[in-house]
Amino acid sequence: MKTLAVARAVAWRTLHNVFTNPSLLIPSLIFPLFFFTAFAGGLSRVRDVPGFDFAQGYTAFQFVFVLLQSAAFGGVFTGFGIARDFESGFARRLLLAAPHRSGIVLGYGLAALARWLVTAAILTGVAFAVGMKVGGGGVDLYGLYALALILNVAALLWACGVAMRFRTMQAGPVMQMPVFLVLFFAPVYVPLSLLEGWIHTVAVVNPLTRVVEAGRGFLAGTPTEVGPAFGAAVALAVGFLLWAQRGLRKAEAAG
Amino acid sequence: MTVFADQVYLLARRSVVRTVRQPANVIAPLLFPLLLLAVNSGGLKAETRLPGFPTSSFVAFALAVPFIQGALFATMNAGTDLARDIQTGFLSRLSLTPMRRLAVLAGQLGGVVALGLVQAVVYLSAGLIVGVHVAAGLLGILVLLAFAVLVALGFGALGAFAALQTGSGEAVQGLFPAFFVFLFLSSMNIPRNLIEITWFRDVATANPVSYLLECVRSLIITGWDGEALALGFGIAAAITVISLALASWALRVRMAR
């Protein structure tokens, strides 16, 4: 119960900070829309590449990637806030005051989730407004958003672990760069079958490839690789939960 | 003239040393554009199969992007360094000396231009190592390096202007997303004639960054394309002149305070 109370307080404060500060709110809303515009708008001719067979069109194809990307970066952006809290000394006071410190991680996680839900709602609205075609039904779409949600949690826990170890905003690139790379080493612009050479090899072993391909399958109404995708996403979340918890212990030990 | 040259040299040396002493300021502008090049040239290789695509090598097509992206980093570095000089009071102390304003600006931009040149050599070397052939030959490579220096100077001056106007490193950093928008809404990933969505093609056509990219691309893919070179160098020169004028004006205002 005390854990939940701590989580609620941390989540409320984080969300209050984000939604009352345009410099924190706007990038996380604008960037996914911008990537969606740049990829779906600028690269729509890619659908004419021989072998590209996504029936719902390039807008839908890119929507899935950008939705998953927004989920991952929603978690990372919240990680920036954790680092900022350590720099300002707030997090140290929080560690002293919180009766159950695991509630701190939970609170940041809830905030990341709520923050991403707003981004996802806007992104989805824009995608439908520009005529995105959807082949999947309600259950399929729930599958897509569930995958994104797990990815959001995993990215937050990764960033949280980094923030609690380094306790400075200078760790921002350490939080951001691996997430960026893992996302872009998945089949971003074309399906896996059209990738060639080293990027194909990397994409095959990249766990996020399963997530992206399954997400596109959900949107098309032809679910594919559902088990491996959820397995990979949950494994990432569980792995980073341990990473974040150990980070919390290190932050506690640092005083 | 000798005094002026001395002043520029001293500040330029300080600017170069300061840049080199901050590994993050050197490594990030070198590494990040190369990573994006690797990712995009792998992921978008299939695009070369589109009818009308100008080359069979996407790396050759995409190699222009790091040059411009590196210049964006130059903007941030120049602006952030100058903003720090304002915040720490260094610029105020400098204003008490007989140092000329132009020397202050030229010296501050010295490190940015040096880094811009190093970046260009690294990007080009990376391209050549993975098999890119520069169609314009050795002279084309020299022109490419000169263009990279001009673009770094222009964008660096823009960063300096932002720093002098705001006096805040954070505000300068906040410009980065805006510059990124210009990069992504250009012919960065696909030739303009192959962009299908009309409004996107119109935006890319109106976007000066497209012509900077196409200038570099022409030297690598086509050879000597007078129109692409004239547009690229013309726009880069215009950005440089306007940015330097704005930065010079902002410096005068800042030093008068």
C-alpha cells in the first residue's frame, strides 16, 4: 500500500512537470508526428519497390514503427526526468522520504505510460486523419498497442537504470543512443525480406524486429510472430526491471 | 592587420583546444552521422531499385547527409561554447580589451571550421572505404571539402548568433530539433523527383537544405553538375553571409551591454 502511495505521488509530480512545461511536453508529442510525416510522406514511393507487399500501404507500414518508436522514446524521455531529479537533489530527498523505494520506479513507470498514451492517441488520430488503412480488427489493434505499451515500460526501466547509476543529465546519450540504434536496426523502411547484407543479419537477431513485424501483422489483420514478439518484449521488460532495481540499490548506496 | 591576425589566431586556438578537450563535442558529430548513414544505407538499399533512382549504391546517395548533419552539430557546438563564454563572463572581460569584434567572431568560429573539416575528411574516408567512388575525381574531393568548410562556417555563425541573442546554452540546444526538421523535410532520403506526395515534394523543393545535399551528391554521383554546384554554393554562401552579419550585429549589441 505504501509502495502504491509513493508511486502515485512520483507519477503525479512527473506528469505535472511534463504537462505544465512545454519544453518537456512538445518534443515528445512533435517528434513522433514529425518522423511519421518524414517517413510516411517522403518515402511513400518505397511501396513500389519490387517485393514490397504490405497491403495497407506505406502510411500504415510506417505508423506501426513510429508508434513503437514513440513508446520507446516516451520511456527514455521520462528517464531524462529521473536524471534531472538526481541533479537537482530532489531524487535524494525522495529516497530519504519514501518508505518503500520500489514505489519510486513504479511511479516513474506509471508516468511514462500516461505520457505515452497521450502521444499515442494524437499519433493515431493524425494517422487516421491522413487516411491510414487498417486491416486488423479490435483484438488485433489491442495486440499492437499492448506490444507498444510493454516496449514503453521496457525503455523506461532501461533509462531508469542508467539514470540511477549515473545520476546526471550527461547520461542522456547513454539512455537514448542504444534505444535509437536497436529501433533502427529493425526493418524500419522495408519488410525484413527486402533487407540485404549486414543490416539483414543484424535485423534477424534484433529482438525488436519480432515486435515491429508482429505490430505490422496486427495492423494488417494477419497476425504473425505474435508469440516471439510478446516473448521478446516481456523479456526486455523483465531484464530491465532487474537493471532498474539494481540501479536503485546503487543510487541508495551512493547516498 | 598583424594585430588582427594575432587576435584571430589566439581565439581560434582557444576555440580549437576547447573543442578537442571535450570528447563529446568531437565524437558525437563524427559518430552519430556515420551511424545514421549505416542504418539508412542498409535499410533503404531497396530504394535503389526504384525506376529513376540515380545510382545503384545507396551509400553514395546518402553520403551527402553526414556532411550537412555534421554542420548542424557545428551550429550547436559553436553556439553552446559562445553561450558558455557569455554565462561565465569571458565575453564581458574580452569586451574590456582592445580585441576587435570581428576577431572575436572569427576566432570563435575557428574551432568549428576546423572540426567541420575533420568531419568532412572522416565522412569521405568512410565512404571511400565502403566502396563509394567520387565521380568528380580528386578535384571534386577538394571542392567537397571546401563546401564542407563553407557550410560549417555558415551554420556555425548561425549558432553563434543564437548564442549571442539568447546568452543561453540550453536555448541553443533547443534549436537542434528545428534544424533536424529541415534535414528530414528535404531530399535527404529520396531524390526530389521521386517524392510522390505533392506537399512533401514542394516543402523539400523550398527547403534550402535539399540544395546543400544535392550539391554534395552531384559531386559524388554525377560528376560536375554546374546547376547543383551553383545552387549549393550560392545557398551556403548566402547562409554564411547572412549568419555572419546577424552574429556580428548581435555581438555588437551584446558587447555594448
